[in-house]
Amino acid sequence: MTIAASSVALLGLTTVAGLPTAEVAMVLTAIAVMALGYRTLMRWHVLLVMLLLVIMFIPIKRYELPGNLPFDMEPYRVVVLLIFAGWVISLLVDPRTKLRRSGLEGPLALLAFATLGSVLVNGPRVDELRVGPEVVKALMFFGSFVLVFYLIISVIRSYEHVRVLVKTLVAGGAVLSTFAIVEAQTGFNLFDQLATVIPMLSLKEAIGDVTTRGGRLRVFGSAQGPIALSAALVMLLPLAFYLAKTAVRPVPWWIATGLLTLGGLATGSRTSVVMIAVLGIVFLWLRPVATRRAMAILLIPAVIGVHMVLPGTIGSLRASFFPEGGLIAEQSTNPGWRGSGRLADVGPTIDEFVEKPLLGQGYGTRITGRGAESTALILDNQWLKTLVETGAVGTFAFIWLFVRFARTLGRHARHDHTERGWLITALVASVLAFAVAQFFYDAFAFVQVTFLLYIMLALGSVLVTGQIKASTYPAHLRWLPPVAARPAPAGPRLAPRT
């Protein structure tokens, strides 16, 4: 009562003084909620849910908070910094919070070495091109990804908390998909209007030119571009399928699965189709029987659903895969500054790579665009961009990261046919789909979907490193030891056949 009365009194004083009432009301509401529910809100999995919601629903690089600081006060940065501060304090005072290993330290360490080393050895290039602020910004993004990765590794110790994060991702993705479908039909993007809903936000950068394909609008949603939105939604699709297969009440998650499929295709992106194909291949690898059965049941209804909800999408995508003159010919033209031909960019990029093959030209030094600030060719291929920015070392580090993750989790998935095994399978499929999608756009320039990558890497590592307490698993999963520690089945020894 005291908190409520104080908030009303302060709000009244604000109105009398002529101060901005909406902003003060939001701050007072946040303080009241924190004061009343801090015991729940300060739990690690709840804080991570808040972070996921901010990453998914507040467009990164488009909105910022007021403040005169040397860096942009984007909402996700504020949340990451606050959670990081709490994590550091917890590491110092709470023996239950520990910095834990992920099993991916080798490739991550090599990746960090390549990223920082490429900048250090290219100091003169950074000065010459005057891209120091852009390089610092790129390094801060990379640091944020790794920070969130190890935060999840260190504080999630319950299987149910893993499921809470997965449910948050899938439910959030289903909402984003719904808005993407609406945007595809009406052209209205709700995320352009967030400043009117949350007055503390200010629009920093508009979307820019609206693009179309086959006469259909390519939607952005809360992402930085249609390809990035489609990649994010398709990455969440296996997690929705896992929940639909294992939940006590599966209907909402089957609906989410359908919405994510429609949302990914509503962007008009060919990358979404390629990623869905990769998902199918991974599930056929790790769950062949169940996948073939699901494909036989769901394929035709899925095609009918896409045709009914998004008429013309299938024809538009088919035309984009089979353009006049052929896809290879289309992608082999217009190399260079216009960046419209992915295959045409391979040759010039390899020539640049040969000049500095070990550590590349420097992480974050390639500024692309159509203006005078451009310093490099536009590359719609993250693997090529990584090769030329961080050289062979950085490229090998990423290959090592994806291969180790897929092999480690794949081994667990093949031996574990419980719901835990389905979740591991879903995470492998999502990560490998992202890895393949990197051939078709500069993935790391899109922060939202890259955050999803590191979050899924972290969740997968949590499941297979044995750090989740056995008591937190459902009863039917508690018997499962790590695959590496599982003893051979006991049985009588047979004499050798003579």
C-alpha cells in the first residue's frame, strides 16, 4: 500500500509540475513492480526471459533510450549490462554461481584470438580507413554474444529452466510470425510504432527502402531485414516441433509450429526454404523414422496452409529459385559495389583473401553501402566475409565450432530417444541451419538472429555437459547419464567361436 500511495503521489506532483507524465508513470510502474516482485524477478531464468523478450521484440539498431553516452543506449545493451553486473556480483558472493565450462572453449578461444588478432595486426588499415568506431562497435557486439553465451552456461542448472527459455523463444517467435503475416498482407509493421507504445524509446534509424519480390512485400518485423527475420523464425521452428512432440498439451505448440513456418515464408526469402530443407536433413539424420512419418503426415497440409494464408507465396518463391536465364546466371552477374551476385563476389573476395590469408583485413573494417563511406564490396555471404575479415584462422574457428557442437550433441541425440533427446536434436538442427544460411547473407551483421545462435549454442552445451542437476529432470529422464559415461550393457561373456 505504501508503494502504491507513494507512486500515486509522485505521479500527481509530476502532473502539477508539468513534467512528461507518461515517462514518469512508466518509471514508477517499473519501480513498483520491482519492489513487489523482486524475489521472482531476480531469479536467473526470469532475467534471461526478460533479455530474450527484449532481443526479440525491440528492433536492434532501430531504437535507443535517451542518454548522452559515448555508445548508443539500446535497450538490449542496458539489459545485458545490468544482468552482467548482477552475474559478476553473484560470482563473487554466491558459491552456487560458478563460471562453468561449455565444451566449446577450444573453438571459442580460437575465434576470440582471430577476432582480436585481426584488428591488432591491421591497425594501420583501421587508421587509414577511419573505421575505428565501427570496429569497436563490432567488437562490442561480439563480446555481447559471448557474454550471453557464458551467462546462460553458468546460471541455468535446471531442466525446467531450459524448457522455460525454449518456450519463451517459441512463443515469442509465434507472435513475431503473426505480425509478419499481417505485415505481408497489409504492409503495416507494428515495430515501427514502438515509440508510441513505449515513450522512453526513440526511433534511431528507419527501415529504409521497402523491398519486394515477385510483386510481394518482403517483411522486416522486428529484425533488420527480411532474410534475418526468416532465418530467426526458421531457427525457432525445430524448438516448436520439439514442444509439440513432448508437451502434455501439444495443440498450442502445433499452432506455433505452423505460425513459424508461415512467418518464415512470408518474408519471401529463399534462405528460409534452404534452412527448412537443412532442418529436414538433420532430423532425418538423428530421427529418421519419426521424421519420415511426420513428413508424410504434415507435408501436404503445410503446402495447403501456405497457399491459403499467404496466396502467391509459393509461386513467388518458385520464380525466385528459377528466374529467367537460371539462378546461377542471375547470381553470377553484378559483382562489386552493388553486391547483387553472390557467385560473382567469390572471385574478387578470394583475391582479397590471398593478400592477407592468415588473419584477414581486420574484424569490422569492411563498411559496405552505396555512399562515400563504403570501404569494401557488399558480400551477401557471411563465410566469405569471415574469410576476408579474419582470414583462415577465423574461418577455421567457426567451422570447428559448428562441427564440434553438431558432433557432440548428435552423439547424445542418437542415444537418447526421450524428450531430452528431441530437444538436443532440435538445437542441432537450428544451429546447422544457421551455418548453412551464412552462405546466403552476411549473418553477423544482423544482431537479433546472431544472438539466437549463441543462445542455442549455450542451451545445447548446458544439456550435454552434465551441469543440470539430476533432481531437476522429470522422473522418466533421471536415469540418463552423459553418453560418454554410459557403461556398456552387461551380459554374459561368450566364448570365441572356433
